[in-house]
Amino acid sequence: MGVAMSSLQVRELPDNIYYLLQENAKKSHRSLSGEAIVTLAKGLDTPLSPKDRRARLLEQIAHNQHVNNKIAKINPADLIREDRER
């Protein structure tokens, strides 16, 4: 079963943007909507693939000292014990 995706309709798109998007789509062998998605993702500085998004999130977590301090205090044995006692 696939994940439902949102839809976007753009009204009054300037012709020059439409034609540039169309040219880039042809050069990249993508559909117009596929090219729009790639262009939006680049403009928003966000990766498209789940693997890339996960890697970016893990990198942000690794650089967040507050989160690292909390993780360092966690004892895995305590978590396992707590789970078994449920």
C-alpha cells in the first residue's frame, strides 16, 4: 500500500517560469510535475528521498548537544527491564 501524497495546483503561473520548468523537465527526462517537485525541493533545501531525509535528521541529532546529553544518560538495561515488567 502506497503513501497518499498531497496535490498542489498553481494558478496564474508566469509563462517564463512554466517554459523554463518545461525545458528543464525535458533535459532531465522528467514529467513537468516531477520537475516541479525537484525544483521546489531544491528551493526549500530539503532532500526528496526518505533515505536522504533520514540521514539529514540523524546528522542534526548528532550535532544537537542537548539530545546527545539525554541519550548518554539512558541505560539500555533499564529500558529492557522496564519493558519486561509491563
